Amino acid sequence: MQTGGGILRQPVSVWATAFAAVVAFMGIGLVDPILPSIAQGLKATPSQVSLLFTSYFLVTAVAMLVTGWVSSRIGGKRTLLVGLVLVVVFAALAGTSGSVAELVGFRAGWGLGNALFVATALAVIVGAASGGAESAIILYEAALGLGISLGPLVGALLGDWNWRAPFFGTATLMAVGFVLIATMLRATPKPARKTRLSAPIRALAHGGLSTTAFTALFYNFAFFTVLRSRRSSSACPRTASAPSSSAGASAWRCRRCSRRRRCSAGSAR
């Protein structure tokens, strides 16, 4: 690893990996603003479209447990490229989905590719960056924050045109990242000692690491629970016009999907 460089004076390979990391993290919140459009286009329920998050994060979490095992056998660069290929393929397939079940399945494949890339990108950036590990980690964290913040924005902008556009846009950007990493990042040497499959679980024996891991688990659970509850509460805004009583409930027309919804709370309005 080179030394003496500032955080912004990095090799081109580091910037290429950071760019791909931004796009990878964009995929987390990309679908959130287009969930109502997906539900309307695929005639899905709120519970069904929520599975887009569940399948993505569940597969990502499980796959990250074996990413070190894979990377120690095929090398960091190859692991990155395999992850990018999977994201490109499944993001593009998600844009062609004809049912919510297909979309949920493609998001699961997307999560697999994202795990292979994200879990390996930090090690690759640290190995290729100049200025020490501290600068590399700061750059990686900046890519993480930028990607998460841009995801909903890009999803909303492209989703205004068509709900499939964000998926094709992500596939295109990840394809660019694949080309940049394939051409600019040097092949990373395989570690002398291969990682065991049980290594992530065995690492929890360290008290500090296990505490941090469980704290992060509960933090993320709370964050996405609040996010999803706010999305659900605003998924079907009612108009205050044209109520009709039936069996003690009132029917209201949804502004977003123009469907009539029944709500027992409507009678109190």
C-alpha cells in the first residue's frame, strides 16, 4: 500500500472502486420512492412490495457470511467483478419483471451480488489507497453515505418517468463500474491463509466485536422499521370527498391509485 498521499490524492483504481461502491449503496433505497408505482403496475399489495426489501437484505446478510471465504480463494478483484456482474444482471432483470414474485426474486439475486461487492470493496480500497488505512476507510464511508442518500433521489427522479427506469439505470451504472474496475484495478493477491466458513461466527467470541454487531443489528432494525411504517402510513392517502357508508365503514378514493379503499376510521372523519 502506498503512503504519503492525501485522502483526495488516490490512485484511479481506488476512485473506480469508490464509484461502484456509491452505486451499490444506492440500491438500498432505490426502490423506496417507487413502491406505490410498482404496486399499481404489478397489481401488488403493500405487503408484497415490502418483500423487495426483505429478500434483498436477507440474502445480503447471509451472503456476507461467506464472502470472506470466497474472496480468499478467488481474490478480491474477481470477487468484486462477480458481484458487479450479478448486480448488473439482476437489476436489469428486475426492470423486466412481469409480476411482483419475479421482482422479489430478482432483488434477492441483486442482494447476493451486492454482498460480494460491498464486503470486499473496503479491503480492496484499503489495499490500493495511498495515505494509510484511515484515509481509505474515510473514503469508503463517504461512498456509503453518498450512495444511501442518492438512492431515494435517483429512484424518485427516474421513477417519475417509469418505475422500471431505476432498475435499468442502476444496471447501466454498475456496468460502467465493472469496466472501470476490470481495466484499472490490479489483480489482488490471494491471502496466504484461506478464510474458513466459520470465521465470521468465531469472530463474535470477541466481546467488543459482538457488542458492536448486535448494536448495529438493533439500530438498523429500528431505522428500517420506522422507514417502512412511515411509507405504509402514506401509501394510500384518502380524499375527503365522496364517502359512502356500508356495513359501518366508509369508502374513500385513493389520490394516488384512484382505487376505492374502505377504512373504518373514515366514519369518524
